[in-house]
Amino acid sequence: MKKLGKQDLLLMYRNLVRTRKFDELNIRMATEGKLLTFYHSCQGHEAIGVGACTGLRKDDYLYPHHRGHGLSYAIAKGVNPRECIAEHLGRATGWGGGITGFHTCVPEFGILGVGATIGSGFVLSVGFALAAKKRGEGQITIMFTGDGGIQRGQFHEAANMASVWKLPVVWVVENNQMAWFTPYRDTSAVEDIATLAASYNMPGEIVDGMDVLAVHTAVQKAVERARSGEGPSLIECKTYRYRSHSEGRPDVSHYLPRSKEEIAKWKERDPVKLFEEKLLKEKVLTKALIQKISQECDAEAEEAETFGFESPFPDPSNLSKMVYAP
Amino acid sequence: MLVKLFIPKLGMTMEKATIAEWRYKDGDTVEKDSTVLVIDTEKVANDIEAPVSGKLVINAAVGDELPCGAIIGYIAETREEYEIAKGGAGAYVSGLQASVAPATEDQKSDQHVAAVEPVLALATVERIKISPLARSVAKQNDIDYAGISGSGPGGRIVKHDIEVAMTRQAAQKPAVMTACPGSRGCGSTSDAAGKPVASIAVASAGDSTSQHEGKRIREVRALKGMRKAISEHMHHSHSISAPISVMFEVDMTEMVKFRNRLLEKWQTEGVRLTYTDIFIMIVAKALKKAPLMNSSLINNEIIIWDDINIGIGASVMLPDGESGLVVPVIRNADKLSLGEISAARKDLTDKARNGTLSMDEMTGGTFTITNTASLSPFWHIQTPIIHQPQAAILGTASIVDRPVVKDGEIVVRPIMPMYLTFDHRIVDGGPTAVFNSLVHGMMSDPDLIFI
Amino acid sequence: MKELSYWNAISEAIAEEMKRDETVFVIGENVQESPFLVTKGLVQQFGPDRVMDAPLSELAIAGATVGAAMAGYRPICDLTFADFIYCAADEVLMKAAQQYFSHNAKVNVPCVFLGVAGAGFGNGPEHSRIPAAMVMNNPGLKLVMPSTPYDAKGLMKAAIRDNNPVCFFFHKKCMPMKQEIPDEEYIIPLGVADVKRVGSDVTVVATSYMVHLALEAAKNLEDIISVEVIDLRSLVPLDIDAIITSVKKTGRVVVVDEDTECCGVAAEIGQQIMERAFDYLDAPVARVCAANMPIAGAAMEKYVIPQLAQVQNAIEAAAGSGFSA
């Protein structure tokens, strides 16, 4: 496993902050009624995407989670997040060309596209991994989903198939303990998702999803296993969703408001703050640098917003030409 | 639904009809397909059947002469619709006032209709079932399709029906030019659905005890329907033409043998070769060589026809016991074999008897043959009347054994008298003699038919 | 020339394409043994890595197909029975059909969903359907339904080379049909209908096995009605021009489709005819489809699936009384 240098750590920190800032931008625009689509905030989840996607090859296939609509994953893989903002504003410069509102698709970074039914990522990533294995160039596939996604049939079919065929795929389940408004504990037969991996004869690991380095380490181990042809892995990142399922919806568990105390308790272990404190302690970061990064990220978000609003809408006359490939 | 009753257009040139009889009273409940009323056209009486069951609304009186398409009443399927129809149309709206051809969209938007039918305009009325293709073909060719019987699914008017109507119209064009009501023959012996008319209206008998100019009257018959058409046509023919009749006899010895030979050799199921069939063939061949006999004088022009379409005068017995006359036409008789002529003649005369001749089977003739053999088995002479607008008509009669002089001896031979009435306006004795000698030659020596 | 059966024509097309393009592979349940024969013998030729017997997991098979296609391969996914497309619906209807469009035409999904389709063997509601209307109703999918061995081979090659997901439903009743197949390579482009019989009075539009019913009906009626039979071969793309050209000639049309009538293939085709050839119609567009009920099995099947007599009656009814013998 490649050891992370100072620059790597700083980049990870910066990407955490960027993710947070861009998430805030999307929330603000959603609140202001500027978004032409809905938004599922990833606050609380940032460490998982950033930790897992740091250090991937550019040609590794990535299938992001719907939280943050792919922000933390794409950012960590090197994609300019202004494409995400433009997409949410329905502009042709968005990463889906302004066609779907939020789907992430940046093929040159290995992001071939996502589906919007949670859990389909399992079977599509089997396909990506199958292609990678056939190609034999050492590509792996990493796919992110939530604790809800694990409950669809696709997981079980994909897990069995990928394990049988030893496909190079890493599945990261971000267990934030809520699927829409229904808590995980009331819908799952098992306490820990990672234990399901044993049923399909693959490693299952539980990771602190608020700790970007812990995520990075666990994922890197699974990626190496995949690259070496040993097959799939399942990583469960324990995390928490700070906000409601999507912007503008009531923040409830079943039908009652979620516990403010519980949210506050998790926020004490905020992934950005946690990593910032660690890097401050290790003298990788300074207060001044933190401020500088914060300002730079604010500026980048501001620039992205301007970029988005100044971008043209897609030409609707092209729509009918996009149903079938030539 | 409120369904219109209107004067159907039963032939391309039919323009009007007279209400002969209502079989029900206003307000009566009528059953679908029952005869609601009888109308008289120029040639025949027609039953109008109820298209649906319901309450009858009568908007035209017996004796009213109305144009095709005129609304003569309604059948209301519900009490409410009956009230609407009565209220909207007034207590009594004469058919003429309410007259409207329901056929085309243009006519539907006609202001006149709107004024007469303020309430009815809101009610649903049955529209003519016609396919989009037939509608567009009709429009392109300026064919009024109201009243055309449909042969498509569910009686829908289809393209073929319009094409038939076009052929009919083309065939009738010269007749229209001479404004000859008889030859236009808009009467039809079939109703709108193509079924034979079940009954023909009989005019009410007059008071048998009454007198006229000192003569006691047995019966008074209205001049109407086919009688009226025949009457008008015969008078018209004599009033516009200069008819002259030529009579001659033919020794039919060889012809009788010829036919008997053919009868032995040629037997087709249901068709028995008649002398008329052979006469048709002979006349068609003679006309080819004497084209002026196959012509019409129309608007100061003598039109010599290329088509040789031979009409056959056929007397028919009408359901009221009276006789009638129809002239079905064998088209392009010169191009048919004897067998084909025979089959066509059989088909047409059967239809004439059954009253199922269509308009296009009764129009378009260029020459007529009338054979009175079956009417009078004895030796007789007649002077046929030209079927306008043709140039001539050939009459044939019974073959009767007669004494004739052959090689200085008096012998008995089967003799048939023949008569040709021709229009001296068009043709003189010379060409007529040529035609007659051709016919005479082939009649007396049938081998010449093939030369 | 050599005589090949319908299934053999399909397997030959797959083999030729696998030889030609190493990104082509077969994935599905029992594809090595191939109960419906169309992939039979391929494993011996191309090995298990390219003829992959998958777990009984339609979602994973279809999803893997879509994923591999997005990642640069040309998988042929054998759904076994076409009915099983319902099991894989999420991946076929939402992912395969829509990925290209929803991602701004950046990533296409070149794959084939193979399914044995249709009734005729009394197999009941879950093994007898041709889910054609559902496929047609999902833009992004193409749909091929060949009626003859020759067509099946040429269309299969076109389907494999197509840059889109193509549902290729082959009919159980056509399986034993044999035909001369040229030795040289040929491809039949998708979306080109074939006039299987020329006529002038009534057009019958059909696909798959229904083409054979239509041809039989046309033959039975040939003394009375001149029937033109158009085999669409593919429903998506739909060769509507061929239909319209024929309808403009005949003025009458019967659409025969083995799928369920309600919101069906025939309804769509009929509507398009109405939109484009209304003024040429001499009779209402008629349709003969499966009854609006699940496909009954065993002896009851024929009461649901279109039968010859129905096709014949519909043609006669469209022709009208002018054509009665």
C-alpha cells in the first residue's frame, strides 16, 4: 500500500473541505429554488468518498453513492466539481450534459454513469468488473451505496456472482442508519452489514466512516485484493446523515423527528473537523492554511456557481438524437 | 340518439322523390329495419326502413316532393330526444323547409340548416359511413356520396363504391346533356342497403262508382314510379326524334339448326343459350360495320360511340300485378364470346325479374334489342320506340312456320319478322339498309357470324 | 448455400460475430448447454470465459451485461425465456435503455438481450409471452423479432454490431423451420421491413410467428383477396414507411401481433397509420392480438393467442363484402 505523504494528506483535507463547501452550495441553491432538481446532502459522509477514492487509478471504474450526488468521490478522483453544480442547474456543461439533473457521468475518470435505483450499482459494477477482468489491465471497480441498497436483491445476486467469478470489485456500504425515513435497525436482520459478506465467501470489514484515513486504509486493502484477482470485498462504513433524506423534506425517523441529541453526538466526530484536528496536531496543517484552504474553496464554489449560471441549457432538439447511439 | 330520416339518393342522377306513404304515425314506436315510409322515385317505389328503433318524428307529408337529402323526420331513441325533435323542429316542419343534404361538411355548416334546426343541431345524428379513402376520392372527383350503398365493412362506403358511381356518372353524361328524364333512370329497384325492395307502393284505388266525362271509372292509378318514368320516356322519345320503322322477314331454318347444334354441344349449368343471345352477338358485329347505327344525337352533334353496349328490353312484373319495363345493358358486347353474352344476359334478366338491377346495369346502352317472342307466340308486327338517346332499336319476334316461295315452290319455313326503328334525324335509308342486310345475312346464315 | 434451421442460423450468427470481435461474449443461465439451442456448441469453440454459465440471477446477469457493455464489451445476455425480462426489468428497462440518453450520449450500451418467446406449447402465462409492447414502450431499447432462419441470422449479426441494447426475441414455433442460408456473410439492417407476400387488396402487418399465420391466411384467401404480408422483422426501429407505402396501395390493413392487445404493438402501429395515412384508408385499421388476459396454458392457450381463423376473418372483414366469393 502506497504510504500517504504530506501533500496527499493536504489534498485529502482540501477535498473534504471542497466536498463540504459544494454540498453547502447545492443546499443553498436548493433552498433558494435555483436547483432544477432535488438534492441529497452528503454532510457526515465526506470522509468515505474522499478516503476511498484517493489513490485510485484514473481508469478504475467508480460508481458513486447518491449522497452529494457523487461530489466527494468525483472530487477525490480529480473531477472538477463545477460540472456537478452546472448539472444541477440543468446546464449543458454539467457532468450529465444537463439531461438528468444529477446523474454523475465522467467516463474519462472511469465514472461511466450511475443508475438512480439504489442497489443497481451492485450489478452494474459486476459488469464493469467483468469487463475489467476480461481486459486484464488491472482495473478495479469501486461502488458505493447506502444501507438501503444492501437490502435489494441486486446485492445478493451480485455478491454471489462476483464472488464465484472472483471479480475485481470493492463495495463500500455507507451505513448512515437511515434509508429515507426508515431506520436501519428496524429493517435489517443483521446488526452489521459487513457480516453479510461471509455468506458470499468474501471479506467484510467494518470501518469508522468518519475517519478518512481509516476508510482509505481499508479500501486500499480491498483494492489490492481486487487488483490481484482475489475477488470482491465488502466494506461497511459506519457513518451518519446530518440532514434529512433530501433537501426540503422533514427530518424524521419513521414519522417522528430524529433525535437532536443523536445528531449532535455524531457531529462531534465530524469527518472534516476530525481530520483537521489530526492534521493540526501532526503539524501538517496550520490555522492559516486552514483559513486559506477555506477561502480558496469558497472562491471555487462561487466560481462554480457563476460557471453554472453562465452555461447554456442543452439544446432540446438534440434530445431525440440521444435515445439511440449511432 | 336522434337519427335522421332523409330522402336517400338511390341513383346518381336521382334528384327528388315523393312521399308516397307513411306506414306509422308521428309518435309511434318503430322497430329497427321495419318499413317506416315509402317514397316514389322516377322509376320505382322505395321502402325506407328504420335505421334504429325508436319513436318516429314525421316532418314531411304524403305527396310532398322533396330533394335527395331532405330531412323527412327523425327516429328518437329516447322520450327526451323525441321532445327535443318535436320542440326543435316545431309541431310540423315541412320536409322542403327542413331539406338539407346531409352529405358533406360544407352542407352541414350551411346557415339554412342552422336556422331550421336550432335545437337539433345539438343532437347527435347518424352520419354517413364512408371510409377516409372513399371520401377523398369522392371529393377529388366531385362525387356526391349521399345515398351510395356501401359494400365495405358494416355497409361503409369504400373506394370501390365511389368508382362504381364514377363509372355510372360517366356513362350517363350524354343523357344528362339532353335532359332526358327517362334515360337518366334514377329509379332503383334496390334499396340503400342493396336489398331488393320488398314491396312496391300501390296507389289507392279510386271510387269505382265515380265517372269521368260520362264514363264509369273502374280504378284510378296515380302516374308515378316506374309507370311515370316509362310514360315520360316514351313520350320524350317520340317528341324529340323522327322515328321510322323498317320491317323484314328472315328464314330461320339455318339459325334453328345452328342453335340446336350449339345447345347439344354447349351446356353450362343454369344458362341455356337463347336466340336473343345470338341476336346480340349478330347486332354487335353488324354495329361494328355500321357504326352510325351505334350513335346518339346530342346537342346538335352526332356522337358515334366506340363502345357497343347493347340494351335488352325486358318486361317485368311488378308486385302490384302491373307490368313494367327495364332495359339492362350488356356492355362491350362486341368483345364478348357467345357464352359470355349468354351468361351476362341470364344474369341481367334474372336481376330484372328479381328487381335487383343496379343503376349501372341499366345505363350506358348504345343500341337496344327488344324480343317480343315470349309475349306473343304468334306471328306479329311491332314498331319499337327508340330508347333515347340511341339511334335505333331492333325488334325481333316469334319464329313461326310460314309459307314462303323457294326456288319457285311454296314451302313451309320457320320465319321470324324483324323491325328496325331508327331516328331519321341521324341516319337515312342507305346506312340502315347496310345494317339490315348484315343482320339479315347473319340471321339467315349463321356461318357468316364468323366471317 | 446450406440449409439451416432457425436456431442454427442464430447460433451461427453469434459464432461468426464472436470470431470477428473478441469483445462479444455470451452470458446467461445454461448458455453452455443451451436448452433453446441458440448458443449450443459455442462453449466448445470459445471456452467458458466467453460463454458464461451464470447463477440463476436475472438481475445480476442483466446488470453485468449492462455494466460490461458500458465498459466497452458487447455482451449477449440470454434471458432464457423472454418473459424473464420482467425479472431483470430494472437493469434492462431503466439501465440498458436509458443510460445512453441520461448521460448525454457519452456512454452507450451495446448488448443483446436474447429470449425465446411466444406461445404454441401450452407453457402458461410465465413462459409464453412476447413482451414486445413493453420493450417498445421503453425508448432506448431496440426490438428484433425474426420470422425466418435467413432473417434471424442477418438480424442477429446486426443486433450484435448495434451500439444499443437490442432485445432479440426468437419464436419457439419457428425453431424447426429451415431455409437456405448463403455461405457468404450478410447482415440485415434493423428497421427494414420485408414484404413476404405481394398483394393489392389488404395489407397484413406482422412479426415473428404471426408472419406465418398471415401468409397461411393470405394463401387460403388468394382466390378472393390479394393480401400483402409485411414482416416488420424489427419493431424498434419500426419501418413505418414500408407500412404506409403498402397501406396507401391497399387502403386496408390488419395488424397481427402475438402480444396482448391492450396498449399493444398493434395499437401503436394502427395509430401511426391513422396519423400518416388516414385519407388512404378504405376500412378501419384492424388488429388481431392476444386477448387481454394472461396467456392460458395447455388446451386453453388457443383461446388467448391469435389463431389462423381470426387472422383470416379479420382480412375478410377489412376487405368488405365486395370480395366475397
